[in-house]
Amino acid sequence: MQIEGGCHCGNISYRLHWPGDGAEIPVRACGCSFCIKHGGAWTSHRDSALIAAIRDESTISKYGFGTKTADFYVCSTCGVVPFVISAIEDHLYAVINVNTFEGVDPSSFVRAEANFDGEDTGSRLERRKRNWIRSVRISTSGA
């Protein structure tokens, strides 16, 4: 299944190749203060692929909340956070905010609360390597 999405103004767009038909998409509603304030509801599948495009890189803020082991891509124009990237051992991993999906029926979302407070950095990075999207490509209009 191919899912398209992005920020509100269109500066950040993406295509997500999701394995299977997307009948059930697991969603983690993170309980950290950043995700609560931004409405982050995250999904990933280790066998999916993310291809993202950024039209104007000068209007992107990368926010490293908490352990600073991941970058939240924030569109400075519209304020939306479509995805988060974590560079681990020179490899990019990602999770996607399902609230930025276009044309996907929300009834396919299987929501669960998530709280990673107290997780040490090593465990956090290993969890991401196991569960986050492993095929990530981000291009800019200048690239």
C-alpha cells in the first residue's frame, strides 16, 4: 500500500510504502509533553519505506527533544511535524505521524498508548532499529 502525506502547507511531503493492504496500522500515542502538545501519533513498520521531499529546507526546524537521539522535522511555516528521524550507526530510521496521512481511513488505526520515560539511551536506539522504518530517503529541492 502506498500512503501519501505531509505538512499542512505542502512544504514537507512524503510517500510511505507500507507492507500489505493497511487494514490495520498500529499507532503509538506517545505520552511525552512534546507529542501531546503537537498531536503526535506515530507509526512505523520495519519493512516499509519512506521517501520524503522538502521544498524549502530553510523553513524546516529539526527539534531534538529529550535524549536528542532523534530529530522531529517541524515545518516552520505551518507548524506540523510529519515525521521523526533517528540516525543510528550511520543509518536513518523514521516514524511517521499518522495525523499527516492523506486519504487513509482512520478506522484502520489501531491505537495504543506509549510511554518511553525511563528507557535508557541504548535500549531506545535498539528499539528503534528493531521497529522503525529502515528505508528512509529525504530529498530537498536543491538536491
